[in-house]
Amino acid sequence: MATFGRRGLLAVAASVVVVLALGLAVLVVNASPQPADAQVAAPSAVPSEVVPTAPATPSTLAAPALQRGLAQAAVDAAQGEAAQSTQLAVAVLDRGTGELAVGGRGNEPFYTASLSKLVVIVDVLDRRRFDGLTVSDADLALIRRALGPSDDSAMSALWDRFDGTSAVGRVRERLELQGTSAPRRTGEWGEVEVTAADYVRIWRYILDEMPVEDRDLLIGAMDAAPPVARDGFDQSFGLLSPAVRGPDGPGAVAKQGWMCCFSGQYYLHSAGVVGADKRFLVTLLTREPRARGWAAARTELTGIARQTVAALE
């Protein structure tokens, strides 16, 4: 029993020695000096994240301001070009700046001649959209004929089929026109009256408020207008003259009008949109003495249109 006790004590003593030796080794290691560059420094502030700024690109640069005053300059140029014997009504709208310039007769009603075709057709397309009016493919063909080659028989058919007299009143009310009215004589759609300012408003409605499908129909039909109309009249005058519409001009889409002979006067009109960007809307309405002849009348209106467009450049 005593021998076992001594051996046990020796074993315990040996274990204690081993533990102490291991502890001393750990202390020696942990107590060894640290290199100077290994000292723990106070935490420094976290640097802010730098977000690189994207370089300016054409899409992020501010667009240059549009030149103002061009609409009024165009009206002045048109009125300066008209002969004293010619009664000219002119209105120009700059869709870019919103400026509308109206000449001295710009709010005076003129007989529309064929300009009324666009008024009635706008009403037909609006009623199709708002009221579910049935417009057949044959009706659409009539619309294209009335607007492009300015076919009078096509217009007469549309006038009768779609209540042209009331159409004028509906467009006047919807667009809040001030000087547009139906003809006094039944069925005489060329005697619809409109002002230059009102007609510019109609064009603005077409470009800015009508659905794309309807707008494309109207613009496409007028853009396809041939130099010679269905009745044989040369309609390459005014905004559709080669100087404006041709490859060296700014380009234009317009509706033309001509009519004779109330009080010995010609009515000759050109109204539409100028430029590839369709920024400017121009209406030119004229009354002039019949004695001069159509050729002279077309030449003068072409000169007026050229001066008007030149002022817009």
C-alpha cells in the first residue's frame, strides 16, 4: 500500500513538472519583443469612396437654346414680298419655342378652296377614334385622293358621306378655332372660311395631338402630292415649289388651295410644315386680282414662300 503511494506521488510530481515547463515555454514566446513595425497602431479613418464622374457626352450636355424670333421674322418677310394688290394672310408657328406670329390679316377669314379638305378629314378620323365611326378602305382611298392629287370628286363624296357642314363646326369647337365657319351655301365646301391663325392650329393638332396612325395617314397623303393636281392645275407653287420642297430646299409637306372667281379675285393658298424636323408651321392665304392670271399668282406666292422659309433658316 505504501509502495503504491510513493509511485503515485512520483507520477503526480512528474506531471506537474511537465505542465510547468510547457507554461514557461508559452510565457517565453509571448513575452518576446515585437518588431517596431509590428506594433498595433490606432485605427485610422476609413477613406471615403471616390465615385468617378462620367465624362460629359452629347446626350448629357445641355441642348443649345433654340433661336427665338424666327416666326415673326418669317411673317415680316412674307408681308414684305407680297404685291400691294395682293391680300395676304400669314401665320407662322415655331413648334420648338412655341412662338406664334400672325400677320396683319392673319385673323381674317378667307375662303379655303381645297384647304377645307383637311378640315373635314381631320373630323372623320377623330370621329372614328372617339365615336367608333366606320371608315372603310374605300373611304381611306377617298381621303388619299382628296389630299394628294386634290381630287374634288373625292372631297365631294367625303363631304356628303360624313356630313361636311357639321364637320367644320365640330373641328372649330374641338380645337377652339376663332374664325372658321361652314359655307353659307349648301355643299359648297370651297367656301368654308378659315383664318391663317386657325389653320396653323389645325396643323399643330395633326402633328402634336392626333394618334400616330392618323397623323401618318394625313402626312403621307399630302407628301405624295404630285406636281399636277387631278383637275390639271399646277400645284407646285408656294411651299410645294421646287425651291422649298425640292432637294436644295428645306423640305415641306403642305395642302394647296386654289379657287376662282369671287369679286374678280383668285384665291391661292399654301399651308403646311417646313423642314425635316417639322419645326415650323406656315400658312399663306392670298386673294389677288384675277386679271393677273394664274401663272403670275403662282409665281408671286412662290416668292412669298421662299422669303418666308429663308427667314426661318
